Amino acid sequence: MRPVEVKSAARILDLLELLSIAPKPLRQTDIVRQLSLPKSSAFALLNTLTGRGYVELRGDGYVISERYRQGDWMSGEYGLMRRAAQPVMGALAAQTGESCFLAIPAHDWQVQFVDKAVSDHALRYDFELPALRPAHSTTVGLIMLAAQPEDVLRRHLASDRITKVTVKTITDPVILLQIIERARAAGYVLSSDNSELGASGVAAPIRGVFGSTIAALCVVAPTPRFQPERDTITQRLRDAAAQISAQMHDCSATTHPGTSAPLGFAQWTC
């Protein structure tokens, strides 16, 4: 049975999601057109959200307030992704018997793990959320590094941010670049002992509503259990990431058909 929606609440969420994926401030006329709202309703919603601090008027348009753009509130494109990912991650953990994690780019060349579906095995890979890790030390981070412009990527790999997390963390910029180039070609990346000794994993990109990489999905397991099932786990992981990406695209086409490309993936800078 289709869930019952409260019209006013749905309009507020649609408006917040639209502002969150917009590449620049949106004027009231833009919002009216893209959400097919009456002008009076758009005016009332914007006044309410501005008054409560969720939205700011900047120049001649509206944006999500800074504290929500920089905080942990999963809105807009990331909110859509998380809702699409949760049932898929549950199914992936059940199919593989291993833990899976969802991660997004964070500040200072790190990734932030924001959701998980944990294995039922007594011996399993797990940690508290949210959690931050250096991008170069994780499969999800390597996938997101692969989405970076080449000049930005090379500067980062040559910087002093590339440090060891374990004794086996790869820090050689030449080797890291080779791994990232293979990830770009293959659409996934494998790793062992890079972030946690005794753990192996695989990650694949999640593409946002306009096709760019905005996050990554991974499966991580104790190495002795992961390696014999590596190919099967990799294929199921890639299928799951593709399913989430497809749902993102479908949801955008239904909810915000006129929206232009967002800022999307937060480009790291050196």
C-alpha cells in the first residue's frame, strides 16, 4: 500500500531537497517553476523556513543555511541516497554474509562512514558511526579519489597527508595512482590491511542524480573469509551500488525534473 503523505510536509521536504542539490541560489520564481507550486505557497514556505533558520536569502536567491550544509544533516542529494541505500545495504549484507558500509567525502581528505548493515557472524567487521578515515587508506576513499581531477589528485598523493594507518597502508604515490587508475577502469577497488590489519574489502561508486560520484559503498570482512568469496562479493557489491545509483536517477527525474546540475561531489583541494 502506498504511504499516505501530508501535502504540506511533502512540499517542505521537496523544497529543502531542491535547494540542497541546486548549484546556486534559487529565486522564488525558479522554485515555483521547478516544484509546480502556487506563488503564495512558495512564499509562505520560504518565509517559514527562513524564519526557522533552515534557509537563507543570499543575493537574489535562497540557499540551505550554512550550519546544515556543513553539518551532519543528510539532506538533498545525500538524503535521497541514504534512503535509497538502506534497503539495498540490508539485502547486500544478507546475500554476502558480511558487513557493508556507506561513506561520503568529508573535510581534509577524509571519508565519513554514515550508514551500515552489519554481518550476523560472531567474528565480523564493525565500528561505531559516524566514523572518519583518511581517504587513501580505505576502499571507499580510493573510489572517491578516483573521481577527482588529475591535477588535484596528484598534488594530494604527493602531500604529507599520505600517512600510514597500519604498517601495511600503501603510501607510495606511484602505487596509489596505479591503484586509482585501475579503479577508474574497473569500476571498483579491492584492498587488504590498508585500514585495519586482518580485514579485506571492496568498494564501488555511487553516482548522484546527475551521474557524478558522490559516495561509495563497500563490503568489508575478515580476510580469511573474504578472499575465497572475493569475486562473488565484488559482483554483488557492484550490483548494489548500481541499484542505488539507478534509484537516485529515477527519484530525481520524478521529484525535480527541471533541476540543473548540483555542486555534487565536494572536491577536495590541496
